[in-house]
Amino acid sequence: MAGFFAQLKAGLTKTRENFVQKVEELFTGRTKIDEDLYEELEELLIRSDVGVNTSLELVRRLREEVKKRKISEAGELQTVLRELIAQLLGEQQSLNLAAGGPSIILVVGVNGVGKTTTIGKLANHLRQEGKRVLLAAGDTFRAAAIDQLEVWGARSGTEVIKQKEGADPAAVAYDAIQAAKSRGVDVVIMDTAGRLHNKVNLMEELRKVKRVISREIPEAPHEVLLVLDATTGQNALQQAKLFQEVAGVTGIVLTKLDGTAKGGVVLGIQGEIGIPVKWIGIGEGMEDLRPFIPEDFAAALFAGAEG
């Protein structure tokens, strides 16, 4: 895990330059804590893709801590801000899996965010934990989506349940659940269509899929994971709000955190939407999708900025 922390730290370099270093410059360039300082910090946080509401809330909490701790030096604020960010990120949230019988994970998100890749990497991770995994090609809207899922299935050594292009995704879900039950599978990961140009169709399709799943396994789906591309910044926040409304998202997978300056969107997702980030992607490799550990993220984000 030490290697992954180093990779995370390296991946957050641009975010650190865009966000943390600017915060540090703001605090070290001042002698007193005044209203101008708070306003500049708010602007800086908003520009760093943290989100308006979350930025205002962080600054509000910072004001409270300054009064409570009787802080008078601006140079002391960075340590406090880091603490507040760690608090905002909360505790690590693991996947919700069934105690017995197959767990169903629905994976949603727009095309191009790394959804299919995420499914393949997640399958690989779960298989390494000794779980029996099955993939379901529920994005029947694009033939390429089915083909791509099969490629990742082959890479991770995971069987794919599919039908032809244009088939009913709910029928694929049904087939996958029956296969999982008969073969003693632990986890079914199901891809879904990523189109958003017609929200009503997407909503109806997902509702039907979830209805079929819960008819076969009453407490399922156990997870609805939304895949977001960190490089899109505020757009990722908008997608999260829409999919939460449409699909009842239970967790976020944030991809492409490496090399983006918009890693601050992690804070926005937690603060604005309240959906836990459960997994992050910081590279192209099969092992580069890992559970999100908030304290590691905060430490990597501020690495080298203090002390």
C-alpha cells in the first residue's frame, strides 16, 4: 500500500499545485486574519472545483475554529483547513455486499468516463479477494460497449453475460442473476447505458432493471456505483446530482485522478451531494483502481505543503 500512496501523492501533484500551494501562498502572504482573507479563500476553493456550497461551508467552519482556538496568525490556518477537509471526507466506506447469495452492483455513468474499464478493474480486485464474479453487459445500446466489456472480462478472467445489441437491459439483468444463482457466484457487476440526451428514457430503463433485480433478490441492487471522470471538475458534480436523482446512487468511483488539477472535486462530491467516494482510479493499470481511503487522500493532497 506504501507504493499506492506514493502513486496517489504523485497523481495529485497538479491538484496540489492548483489548490494546496495556492492556499499556502494565500496564508503565508498574510500577517492578519481578516474578511478579505476569508473571501479570497472562498474564491480559491470555488475555482479549485470544490463547489460553491462546500467552499462556503469550509470557510464557515474555519471561522468557527479560529474563534474557538483564538488563532491570530494566518500561517496557522493551513493546518486547521487540512483537519476540516479530512473531517469533510469522513470515514472510509467499503462496498455493501450481501452476507449470502449474489451481491448485485449496478454501475452507471455517462459514456467516456471509464465505466467499462472500472468494471473490469473492480472485477479483478474482487477476484483477487477470492470472490466469484460475473459481469453483465447491460449497455445494449452500443455494440462497442458489449465488445469492450468482453475484453475486460477476458483480462480479469471473468465471464460476461450478454445479449445482442438493442436487447432489453432488464433481460440481461435477469439472465445474469439466474446464472449467478446457479453457479454460486458472489458478485454480479452490471454495466448500464451511459446516454443522457434523453433523461426520461434512461430513468425508465434503470427503473425497469432495478425492478427486475429486486424481484429476483429483494434487497438488491446492493450498490449503485456512479463512475465520474475527475478531469471534468464541476461537470462531474452535475452528473452526480442527475444520476442521484435518476438511479439512487450509493457510491462514487472517481477515475482519472492522476494528472488532473481538478482533484478538489472529491470535496465537492462529499460536501454537495453527500454520496461517499468509495473507489478511485489513478492510472491505466489493472491495479490502479483502489478503495478510497479519505485520510490517505488528505495526507497525499497536503504532502510537502506542511513541515
